[in-house]
Amino acid sequence: MSSAFMSRAGALMSKLAIAASLGMVSQAATAEYALNMPVGVTEISREVYDLHMLVFYVCCVIGAVVFGAMIYSIIAHRKSKGAKAANFHHSTVVEIVWTAIPFVILMALALPAAKTLVKMENTRGAEMSIKVTGYQWKWQYEYIDEDVSFYSTLSQDSNFARQKNSGVDLESVDNYLLDVDNPLVVPTDTKIRLLLTAADVIHAWWVPDFAVKKDAIPGYINETWMQIDEPGTYRGQCAELCGRDHGFMPVVVIAKTPEEYQAWLAAQKGAESALNGAAIATEQNVALAQ
Amino acid sequence: MSHAEAHDHHHGPEPGFMRWLKTTNHKDLGALYLMFSLAMFIVGGLMSLVIRAELFTPGMQFVDPQFFNSMTTMHALFMIFGGVMPAFTGLSNYLIPIQLGAPDMALPRINNMGFWILPIAFGMLLSTLFMDGGAPAGGWTLYPPLSMQTGDAMPFLVFSIHLMGISSITGAINVIVTILNLRAPGMDLMKMPLFCWTWLITAFLLIAVMPVLAGAVTMLLTDKYFGTTFFAAAGGGDPVMFQHIFWFFGHPEVYIMILPAFGVVSQIIPTFARKTLFGYSSMVYATAAIAFLSFIVWAHHMFTVGMPVAAELFFMFATMLISVPTGVKVFNWVATMWRGSMTFETPMLFSLGFVILFTIGGFSGLMLAMTPVDFQYHDSYFVVAHFHYVLVPGAVFSLFAAVYYWLPKWTGTMYNEKLGKLHFWLSTIFINVLFFPQHFLGLAGMPRRIPDYSLQFAEFNFMSSVGAFAFFITQFIFLYNLITTCRGKWEKATDQVWEGAKGVEWEMLPSPLPYHTFEQQPDLSDYEPHPTH
């Protein structure tokens, strides 16, 4: 325990030193952890990132002014330095000014936010649709009109390692807790509509790189969309508390070029029909037996 | 003085335990509320240590994931309903009659009942830990259908929430009736200390929303045991409706926990700046504006449930609007300090810590208000960092400030200043070590309410856990200071206690306060607590 503590503390110190030398806000590509929201790989995620940085900088400026005035006052207007208290107690002009200025700042934040929001909620013109169903504790993906459907659960390695006191070295597990048996495969440069629902309790499908987080609710079909620019593997997690294994139902999305995606889809359909055939045969056997 | 005379003039407390059980004295009840809340803070704090111990390093080491979920759920329920709310009710009991020149609270027997309901409610809630199916584990928000999976704990959970609600409502009614009816002659509403104003507005919020929560949990109960389907989609019900009802309670609840804190800080800063509060009436209007807005922003807690764009836009704009009156408050506090003559005793230190750290929580609140970005922050550790900043260095720091500020007045003994300052500095350092890294965790993609995490989150979780344990241990300094002060170990306090203190309790009453404050109603017609124009 204590040696683990020391090594963790050492790692933290060295990484903080690296982060400090790289500048706190920059994406420290060398470190395995992140300090900031990912920029992501969709137009929307980049807009969201820009909004996030905008409001962050606005807060920094307001903070600098307010805390600056406060700290100056704390240093300069202290009794031990012989400061005598003034006796002003209100000023209508000042009060109107500091009500009006925040109002203007808010408008400047709200307008671009509203623009992005309207874009995010516009699911029209989607080129393909995938139905995502949340279960305790896995995801099901159904490719609409493609006859492809599968479940996606936490990978065996992670599942074994996450058992209490498993003794497994977590560093040896690939993407501990962020790996699944059957990832969602999608094409890049395609507007993909997701239809989300759930079979038991509420779940939420979240992939930070797409700036997509939407609740999957029993009895509801929620819509959202994404259009991914770069092929790659993107990871996220269920974001809505859904019971005992809420922390163990990750989302993994593999984005392939449209050609590679088509090839993958064709292969899936082949496998799927073989599987279906077997299932039908089994059902017939059961029926015959009865 | 003969015994009979003493009986007539100084009806002192009954000896022993029966004094506390039967008391209708606002100071006794105030003390009981505060002691109860301290006990609940310790219980809730221990639960948070279970959480932080499990999150100390990646991998599951100590508890089952289900028990972990029970801990997050119970931690929230204990801290919100058992810690913060009773603490402020305790302060309201202790202070409002004194500050207004009233003999006691208006409804003393109801006051007694309101308090003694609480130990029963929380005893019952705590007992669910030992029931079949364990303690509630669906989160304190109790979202169905997940909360329908609660075991035997369900009816006890619902009943304890009903009791907490009844207790809160009795407290709120008492505050309103006392403030509106028992002010001494001359104590106009606009002369009241801000603590009374913020509590008056808080009391209306409580009366408005606690029944809403009671209704929501009652529907959960009938859904589970009596075959209704209010929130079950399979029976034509709507699980999202629960969230709307819950947050219609839940958002004003946030202000129930912070408005009295604003009141406390608005009284402490002028004392130690030796300068009148800047913009008294704008403080009152800002409080009322925040309370009004708190009713029309609830859906910002649920932007990801899939609402129409128009609704999302409305709730975004309304939420952002709250930062205007909140900003007014912060600016007024800074303007009060400006060109004052400041000293930095412990209550002032906690108040200054409050202003800075609460404002940081306010900034992350503004970020969260922006709907498109909220989709990224929602249900991540960023949210955990946000609400802990407004609740711990926010509400809880204001409670520390209040206790250090009024304790000498209550007990007649000055607390130990060195220990108080040490408590402040260690608390401030560790609270930031505890919660600041959680912003990074959330931005990097760590969801809240998970018992284990992938390795890129290890460093900041480690740091956060170290901060949690250190913060908890630091509180023993406070506990020691509190107990020794109550026992009169340190110097005697003067009647005014603080050089710059203004108000009925400081200028007209002795320290410690007598068991019955005003034998005769004071006349406050000539009393000018602050310039009115």
C-alpha cells in the first residue's frame, strides 16, 4: 500500500511538473492524462470546445478583475496598516453599471451557444441511422435497414481485472475499462443519426470526442447525430447512473473510411445471415421436439 | 433572591436530558439543530471517505460497486438534508429572534417537534444500510426506473424524506411567522440584518418545494407497491416526468442551501471591514431575484434527456440570467471591503474564502449553463467539482464562519484564534486539493458515480483522495476548538465581542446570552443599523 502510494505520488509530481512546463491549458500530448476537454473529431465538437474555451476565458477575466480588486483591498485596506474605513454605502450608478455589464457579457456568450445548439439538435439529412439500446450493463447497436445488430460489453480482460482484489496489473490490460468485445463501427464523413432508447433503466451514451451525450430512456426514442472527420478509435462511457455496473459499460466507436466501412458491413451481413440461419434451424428443432 | 422570584424572572432550563427533549427555547433548539447537523456531517463525511478510499487507486479494492452506489446516494442525502439544511435552521433559531428583538420563535412547540423528527428520520435512513437489498443506491436524485430496483429500503427512504420535509416546513413556517409578527417595534423589514432577509426568502422557497419532493417520492412509492405507473413507460407513465418534478424541487433546494450562507457572509464582512454593507437594498432585491429565477431553471439539470430546442434555449438563457443577481452580491461584498479597515479573524477568513471559492463554483456554473457545452460536462466529474465548490467552500465555509462569529456571543467564551486560523488555512488548502483536480477529471471524460476508472484518471483521483482524507482530519481542530470553547477553556468574551460588530445581539445584549433574551420588548425606533439612503 505505502509503496503504491509513493510511486503514485511520484508519478503525480513528475506529471504535474511536465504539465506546468508545457503550460497548464495546452494539450499535454506526452502525458497519458488530460487537463482539458478534447477538441474532438467533429465540427460540432470543435465548436463546443471553442465555446468551452470562450466561457473559460471570460470567467478568467472576470475572476482576475473581481479577485484582483479583492486582493488589492485585502492588502491595502487593512487596519494594521492604519487604514481608516470610508463610509460610502451605496452608489446607484455603480450598481446599474455592474448589473448591465454582466448582462452584455451573457448575451455575447448566449448567442454563439444558441447557434451551436440549434446545429446539434438538427438531425435532418442523416445518411444512415443506428439504434442504440442501453441495458444493464451493455449496449446494443442496430444498423437500421442493414440487418446488422450486436451487443457491446466490457472486454473480458477488463472485466476480469476489475473484480475486487483481482491481483491483475492494470497497466497490462489494454484500455482498462474502456474496451469492449464488439465496438460500434461507423463510416467517417457521413452524417450518422443515433436513435437512443433503453430496455430497463436510464443510461446515457457519451463519447467526448464527438461532443455527443444523450440519455437512453425506456419508452423514449432520443435522437442525436455525429459526422466524424478522422478515422480512429474513440472511447466513452455510460454517463447516467444505471445500477451496480454503471462504471463498466463503456462505449467504443471505430470510425473507418466509407470504403472500409462498407467492407466491414458486408462481412457482418455474411456472418449475421450464417448466425441467423443457425438460429432458425435451432428454433425448428425445438418446434419439432415439441 | 428567593426561589420563587427566580422562578418568576428566570425560568431556567430543566436539568438533564429532559431539558433537551421538552425544550421550546429557541437557543436550546438552535443548539440541538447545530449539534445534530455536526453529527450528520461526520456520518456523511465518513461515507465520502469510503468513496474516496475506493477511488484512491484504479481497480476495486474495498467495496462492492453496489455498496459504492449506496455510499454516493447516502452521502448526498445525509449532507444535504442532515448536514447543511439543519445547520442553517439551527442558525435561524438561534439568531433570528435575537436579531429582531423577539422573545422567542413564534411557534415554540412546533419548533421542538420539527427538531425531534430529524433524529428519527435519519435513524431510519441509516438503518437501511442493514436491510435486504442494501441502502438506496440509485443516487440521491432517485431517478426511476433505477430507484424502483431499491430493495426493502424503499419505503423507509420515502418515509424518511417525508419526515425531513415536514421538519423543514415547520422550520420555514416558524421563520416566516416570527419575522412577520414578532419584530420589536421599530425593527422595519428594511432594517433587518441580511441573515433574516435571506432566511425569510429561503423559508418561502422551502414551503414551495418540499411538498413537491414529497409528492414525487410518494409517486415512487405507489409505483413500487400499489401498481401505479406514474413513471413507468410500460404502463403509459413517463420516467422523464419524475426528473422534471424532482428538479422543480431540486433547483430551489440549491438556493435553500446557499441563500442563508449569503446572509451570514453579508453580516460578517462589514464587521471586519468596519464599514457598512455596500448596497443593502440591492442585496435584498438580488436575493429575491435569485429566488424567483430558481423556479424557472430546473431543466438545466437534465439537458441531455432530449427536450425541444426551444425548451433548451429557454432554460439556458434563464440559467445564465442567475449570474446577474449573484454577480451583484459578489460585487457588493468586494465594495464593502473596499477602503474598509480590515482585520482577519477566523470568521472573516472563512468569509473571504467563501467569496473566492464560491465565485469559482459560480464560474463553473456559468459554464454549465451553456447547453451545448453542458452536453460535455453533464454527469461528469466537472459537475461534481462544481457543486462541491458551491456547497463545501460555499455553504459549509459560511457555517464555519457563522459558528466562529457567534460562538463567543452564545457561550461567553472566545474561541482559540490560533487554532481557528490553522483550521481555516488547512481547510482551504485541502478543499482545493480535494475538489480542484475533479474539474480536470470531468473535462478529460470521467463520468460521476463510478466506483472504478481507467488509468488516465489515476493521478488526479489520487490527489483528490489525499485532499479528502486531509480535509476530514483537519476538522478535528474545529471540533476541539468548539468543545473547549463551549466548556469555557479560553478567555472570556466581551459583550460586543468584535470591534466592528453592529446589530442588536452585539450592541444591546450580554455575552453569553441569557436563557431568555428579552424579558421586556425592546424599542428599536431610534436604532439605525445601516444608513437607509
